Amino acid sequence: DAKTTQPPSMDCAEGRAANLPCNHSTISGNEYVYWYRQIHSQGPQYIIHGLKNNETNEMASLIITEDRKSSTLILPHATLRDTAVYYCIVRVWKAAGNKLTFGGGTRVLVKP
Amino acid sequence: DGGITQSPKYLFRKEGQNVTLSCEQNLNHDAMYWYRQDPGQGLRLIYYSQIVNDFQKGDIAEGYSVSREKKESFPLTVTSAQKNPTAFYLCASSLGTGGNQPQHFGDGTRLSIL
């Protein structure tokens, strides 16, 4: 699976949009971009994923560049409960053993 | 509500003792997974199962065992052969194992050694 690079930390003001970047310059054509987050002492929470088109759901939007070498997760109106570590992952379409490999992630602190 | 339930939330093991962690899902997912997370670390895959009565070793299966007798259940046994069992254990499930199938996680079991 392709390696991802994320900033180690970022702060965000409550009520503002949080834009979380991820670089995955070695991504291949059959790899999906996934985002998860993990709040302290809880299991990771799935947020969103995409292949090449931009995606939106009730939690966030995912913007993938045309060359697919980077992406941005957008939390449209950050709340204090969005404080967590956010992980960007790429996953290949594979028949078996499709494990998730989490990198360092971005520690997001939403401030009042 | 549909989801994944792990129990207990906290578990203590004595030296030489086997303990079993429970994982139940009502999402009608075929695939289930067990991961281990150590402090400040990412996830490491212990075992996974694509279908009932079938399971495969992950990257760190030594000292662990699993069963998959029912679609909804995938218990993990931490045996006395696992010399460093203190960790946060996470169970996940997905509709299938393809790259387009997100894995959904339970809230974990924290295992400590007495």
C-alpha cells in the first residue's frame, strides 16, 4: 500500500472549517484513499473514502487532486467533539488480508 | 442500532492464564478482524476472517487464537504463550475484504497483566 504523509498536528477554531491535508504521491490506480479518526481510548471511526472523485457524506468532504497524489479532508463546521487523531490511509483492492495500516496521523485540536 | 460490541472494556490477566475477548456485530458483515494497538502506535493485524468457519493469520498471530462459528461473532483468545499481551485490542468488521469496503470498529478492550 502507498505511504501517506500528514502534518503531525493542527489547531482549528470551533465553528470553522477544518482542512486536513494528506500526501500520497506514490498511490497507484487501484488504491482508495480512506480517512479515519480516533478519539482517545476509543476505536477508530470511519469517516469517508474515495478513489478519484470528490466525496461528501454527513461527516465530511473528501477532495482528491486530479493526479491523485494528495487529498484534503474537510470538516465543514468543527466542534469540540471533533478533537481527535485523524488518519489518512490508502488501501489497494485485494482479495484477502486487507488490513488497515495507520501512520502517525494528524492530531487535531478544536479550540473554543 | 447496528454496530460492533466488544466486551469487556477492561480485562486483567494473571500470568499463565488464557483470556477471551468478545466481539459481536449485527451489521451482517462477512469479514471480521482483530487488531492490537500499543501506546502511541498504529494498528497491527492479529487475525482476520472472510467468512464463517474460516480465518487467517495476520502479522502478529503468535500467542493468539480465534474462532468463527457464527457470522456475528469472532472471539479472540490471548493465550499464556503471548508474552507481552498488555495492549488495546480492537475488533473490526466489513461487508467484504475489498478495497472499497470500509472497516468499522468496536470501542476496544484494554488488557492488562496483573
